[in-house]
Amino acid sequence: MKLCVFQGTFNPIHKVHLKMAEFVLTNYNFNKILFIPAYKPPHKDYDPALSIHRLNMVKLATQSNPKFEVCDIEFQSNRISYTYYTILELYKIYDVDGKINFIIGTDAFKNIDKWYEADKLKELINFIVFKRENELDDLRYKELKSKGYNFTFAQMDFEDVSSTIIRKNLSDKYVTKEVMRYIEENGLYK
């Protein structure tokens, strides 16, 4: 199976996340995009009550595409959601053709060599990098390439949107109707 992982906080999952996953399906020919909401993100504030809501919103947002699957693997262990451990577990669960691919934005990828067990992680996955900023630091990406990080840049136009902005301006312009309804019914982000 050609597998691609989209791991993140998804606080909340928004339409650009879905657009990125659709782009990868269309342009890279994967059998499946596996969405993995972080249970305890290592570098962000963690609200245990919100974690299950984030998982539920990802399920709602992805339900219309049969090639999207939501994985709660990080909810099954009670530890910080380090990508390295998650990827190791996925190799045990799935019969992966080649390496697992991993969707990531430039904002996170430019510091990938500082992630937990980064030297081991880079041997396990190929990165598909999406622009999250107007200007890219070519020297930084050349440095990462020289350190052995295997990545390609997705040729999707940059869209300046973030979950922080969306939480402040909630509407179905940014999130699916199902996610918007869920947010309203559960009184989230007030």
C-alpha cells in the first residue's frame, strides 16, 4: 500500500487541510491518506478535554472521501505525541509499499532536524512539504537535503490560513459545515 500520513493538531481541521490532502491524492497516487490528530502535541499547549473534540472534527471533515482514514493511534498511548513513535507503530500495522510519506508545512519542516529522534525519523519517511509562508529559505532546505532528509515541495499555491486565525473567525468559509455544526453544538473556541 502507498501510504501518506497527515499528522497535526487540527485545532480545528480546516478546508485547506482537506485541499492539501486532496492535492496529494491527485498528484502522488497514494492508496490512502491517514489523518492522525495529535493527542498530546509536544510543542503546543495541551487541553485533554479538547483532544477528543479535535479527533471527532477530523472524522467529520474527512468522512466524504473513501481514501481518507482517521487514525486514533496517538490516543491509544498516554504519552506525548512524538511522530517518531507514531511512524514506527504504523509500519507494524500497515503493509507499506516503500516508505511512508508525510505531509508537512514549511513552518514545521524548516525545524524538522530538531524534532524528537529526527535522525531516525528521516530514515523512515519521505516528506511532502507545503508552503506555509511567502518566502522560502533555500539555504535551509539545501542544508536539510545535505543532512539526508528526503523531501519534495508540493506545487500547490500558498494559502495564508492558520487554525489560530480560523478559531478567531469561525465560519463555514474555513471549516466544513459538519465541523462548524460540531463546534457550535459543543461550544468550542469561545
